[in-house]
Amino acid sequence: MLGPFLFLFTKKAHPMLMSLMDILDIVDCKSVATSHMEDIQHRFLERNRGLLQLVLAAADESLRQNTLSIYNELDDLSRARVLLSAELGEIFAGLGEPNRTYAENVAASAPRLYALVAGEHAIAQLELGRHTPYLDGESRPDIWSPLADRVAKYIDGSWQVIRSMNVGGCITLDFDSPLATRTDPTSGVMSQPRLVMDHEERSTLQCKLDAALDMIDAIEPTYGVLIRNFTRRIIVRKSAETLARAAANGRRFSSEHSSNQRGVIKLLNFHFPEKSAGACTESLLHESLHVMLASYEHFTSSFTSRQRATRPVSPWSGNLIPNSSLSHAIFIYYACHRLFNIGASSDSPLFDVVKSEMRAKIQHFAAGFLISQPLSKLFVDSSPIGAELQEVLDLMQRRTRAFYLERCQGVD
């Protein structure tokens, strides 16, 4: 199975240009899927490397030289950890802050970039038993790695490295990093109150998510590869002591991703026993596909315009959603429909109770594809969506409709 960061060592220096049909090959789990995933990751890294150079080129000379000096000491894996971090994505997003000039945005971003690089270097050196000068100037009691999988804590007069919990052997389970503990009023998950989860709750959630990933591996290993390679960090929030209290506050369970924090998915209250491991399979695949699609858009362009004032109606929820969200949703529901059909089949290795759970969700995933109108015609935008996107979206719809037509003919 393709492991995290394996794409770094495949010597694919110049991956071929990718198309949306290549993305569909991934979603369809074709034999070329893992190769296409590597291409996306290579291009994503190259894009971020270029952006990093742009920021440093415009930064204060002393800060630029200090950052480059430390960055050049990192090995390939540590550099990738910096380039793949959600914090770096936020730094790049900050370059477009409208209330400041570009020079002011760079001046605000460059010190954060230095801290990200120096923190990764300091933790890597600590694990080798070496103390870096960066630690001497730190007043913070802890320094988090770019992927939040390790944290250096100042304990009893010395710095110690502590590793975070993980899912699937490689995806960081993040409860306590600065990114995980902040409040964000624009986020459905991060706007909720934050309660500290005890060790038992954390362990229970880890086991549940591991079980969900094991189920995905058992019925469609390519999706397991996708999740492990695009989701690098799962931020967890607990908003209430009981599910009833969470429901009274308006949010029981929720999951999301942010295009400014690629590689991160966020889960709300998934520790409650009412959220089964089987139900978690949908959330893991759903949000990881968002991450993959956003990573592809990062080095190409958005599938649609990013305007949010005029919105089409989702044929799945009936809600008004942005054009960009609808384009992602079609890929995602197509993949979930595929996964759950395999999982609910008679020859699936899953337990009957999980099969039953999956069977109950299949028609929801299918519903949007069964409308009479072509999905490509639902978008409400100042300009029509691209011909390639139209082709791919309508192809997924035709395939799903043909699947059910064949079943109906079989019944007759």
C-alpha cells in the first residue's frame, strides 16, 4: 500500500499534465489511481515550494537568510512536512489579505514562515539528541511540528519531544495544537465550544477511526490510500459532555475541511458512541476527497468561480450552496455511492450491522444523480463551467443512472 510521503521518493520529476478525467480515474479506483495521486502531490509540493520562494524573496533580508539557512539543513522529508502543513497554507492565504498591501502581508507572513521552518528543524534535532539555538529564544512552553504529529515541551528544565496519537499509522489525531484549540466563527466545527477530551475519549475515538479506515481498506483499498495520502491531520473538537446537550446547542455531529488548510479535516463530537465506525467511513472519504480536489485546484485553478452571492440548489440537500461546493459534491457523492455499494454487497467482508448502515445511505448518495436535468446545468455562474468539467460531471451522472436502469431491467 502506498504510504504517506512515498511520492517523494518515486523519482517522478516531471509528472504529465493532469486532466479531470484523471481525477475521475482516481475516484473510480482505476489501476492508474495511485500514480495520479502521486502526480497531484508532486505538483502540490512544487506549487508550495514556489510560493515559499516568493514570500522569502520579498521578506526582510536577515529573516530571509535565517529561514533559508535552516530550511537548507532539513532533509527531504522535513521539507515536505513544512510544504504540506496547514499552517503554511494559512500563511499563503494571508498574502491576499485585502486590508494591507502585499509588502505588509509579506512582512506579517515571513516571521510565521521562519517559526514553522525553525520549529520543524528544532524538533528533528531534538529527536537526534541535539539542542538548537532556536529553543533558547523560545518563551513558549511547547513548539508544534508543521503536521502536529510531534510537539516539543519544556518539562522540568529540558525540552522533550512527545508524539501525537494517529489514525491509520500516519494521520495525526490533533486535539491540542494551536490550530485545533482556536475559535473560528466562520467554521461549523471550530465555532463550537471546546471541551477537553480525556484520555479514554481520545483512545475510544482513535480506535473508532482506525476501525473505519480498516473497513475502507477491506472493501476498496484505493480509497484507503487516498485518505492516508491526502488527509494528514484530523482536528477533533468536543463541544458538549452529552449528545443531548450537543443537540440542544444545535450541532450533534459535523465534519468539514478548509481550502486554506489543505490536508486537514475537522470532526465535531465523533467520540460519542452514537457515531458508529461505519458512519465514520463516509466522513473520512467525504472530507479526504475534498482535500484531494482542493489540492488539484491549488496548482491548476478552481473548477468554478469562487463567487458566493448567487448559489445553485444542491439536488442532495435541497440547500443553496456555492458553485465550487456543488462541483466537489458531485465527485464526493459519486465516490460514496461506489464505496457503500461495495460495502453493502453480499460478498463484502463487513459485519451485517455495518452493511445495513451502508445500505440505508445508498439512495441518499444516488438521489442527486437521478434527477432529469444534467448536473452540469445546475450551476449558477456569470460564465458557463468548462467543457471538460461538464463532460466529467455528466459522465458520473450517466453512469449512476445506467447502474439503476440495469437493476430495474434485471427485476423485470
